[in-house]
Amino acid sequence: MTPTLAILTARHHQIWLWLSAAMVIVLAWLSLSSGPVGWDWRMPLVAILPDAFVQDISQLHVTVVTQIRLPRLLLALLVGCVLACSGAASQALCRNPLADPSLMGVTGGAAVAAIAVIALSPKVAFINESMVAPAAFLGALAITSLLYRIASHQGQVQITVLLLAGVAINAVAMALIGLFSFFADDTSLRLMTYWQMGALAGASWPAMQYGAPLILVCIAMLFIRRKQINALMLGERDARHLGVNVRRLKNEVIFLIALGVGGAVAMSGMIGFVGLLVPHLARLLVGPDLRRMLPLSMLLGCVVLLTADWLARLVVAPSELPIGVITALFGSPFFVYLLIQQKRGAHA
């Protein structure tokens, strides 16, 4: 790459980063400003400067912003970021753009474990809702490890085997979720049904303390390891020549994906296709290099989830759609498009 081209590429990358960051700020302001209790552009200032506009804004609006909208905004940012980050890491690990935690069954594994806790907590004395996040992580970790073992052959991940195993695991997960739903009481059943479709409506400060640490650790550690993961995309042999401990890195990436997906599922339910759509979009904008693509994916993940959350609240206001419905409506056609592109590439 010539110096001039390198400068242009760097500037191109920075433009998309700044543009994505600006979109996150605008959408965050919109998220805090609007809702069932009304629209007021000054509401975000209540979260930033609590005493600045208290005299002009009712106490009801202050409470809504600080106790409902702000936790929901932070949850959307965390979940969008970690799903995009985990999707990019999954695709790098498998070296295939079709890899995604929701399609591979990782989300399903986390969901089964979390729903088991929700269903059993009213009936079993030593099980309570504080165990949802750890259970979701353990479920995601078990499925991620199992998938990688099934799909790996001589150090190579066979994407066809990975996707077919993911389909089978998702089917088993849905069957187990149905079984738990059958034995759950009415209160747990309503929570489980809404939770399966993905939602941010349950965001609260107490709920954040269980899943947010898992998500933050995943995001930070994957970001730190982006150069090593980038080397892994070249192939295991080349990565070893560059001084990467491939076996340890694989185990770390698997663990971190499970950690992030488990935390996201525990707090927001099953939100699919973000990990598939966002990294592919970032790859189209700045190329496959994770040193540029991963930070952009994290910002775009926030943009996608904030947009989906805003649409979920707007379409059937004052009620709201499950956010997983919005992401599936846009993500499913995109997945079909990727399959068609993969087919054309195979026959080219």
C-alpha cells in the first residue's frame, strides 16, 4: 500500500468513526427525549445536569429520565456494542461472514439456561433471579465450546457443519424452552414469552449490576486482542509465525464471546442478527482489518440497536414491539442476501 493510499484509507476510517459516533449521540438524545409521557428536547440535560432544569421540568419527567430512559439507553448501548463485537469475533474465529452467535446456537444456549432459572425460581428455594446472568453465561460457554469442537477439523472450522450444528442446537433450545414454559406459572410464563422476543423494557439500575460487568469485560478484552484476532484471520499457521499463541487465543475468544452473549441475553433476552449484520456492514465500509473494523462495528452496533429500540417504541405507541422482532425483520433478508452472495462466490 502506497503512503498516499494509506493516508486516504485512514481518513476514510476516521470519517466513518466520527459519523457513527455522531449518530450514536443523536439517537441517544432522541431516546432520552421521547416516550409515552411526551417529547421534550431538554430531558437529556436532566441526566447530565440534574439541577439545571428541575424548575422547568416536572418531577415525573425527571424520574422517567433518570430511572427508566437512562438505564434503557445504557442497556441498548451495551447490548448493541457487545453483540456486534461478539459477531465480529465469531466471524474472525471461523473466518466466515456467516458466523453469528444467534445463528450458531450460542444465544439459544444462553436463553435455555436463563429461562430455566426464571421458570424454576418460584419453585426451588435456592434459585433466584440474581442467577440469571451467570446461568446465561454458562449456557453460552457450553454451547460455544461444543460448537467449536463439532465444527473443527484439523484446525479448520467447517462453516457448513457449524451452521447445521447451530440449527440443531437452536431446535433443541426451542424445545427445552417450550418444556420450561409448560411447567412455569403464569407470572413466569408471561416474562419468559416477552423475554424470548428480546426487549429493553426491563432495564433498571438493579438489573444492570448482574449483566453489565460481563458485557464490559467482553468488550474490553476483545478490543485489546483485536490485533491478535486479526492475525488469526490469516490462518493458524501464519498467526503462529507472527508469534500468536493460537490455542490460547481461541480459548480466550470462545470464553469472551460466551461471556458477552450470556450477559446480553440475561438482560435483554434473545435479540438476533445484530452480530451478523453489523460486522458485515463495517467490513464493507472500512475493510476486513479488525484494527479498523472492530471499533466501527461497536459503534454501528449501538446505532442499530438504538434505532431498533426507537422503532419498537414508535410503531405501536403507546405500546411497544419486542426489539427482537425489529432486528429479525431486517436481519433475516440480509442473511438470505449473504447466502446468495456466498453461493455466487463459490461458483465464480
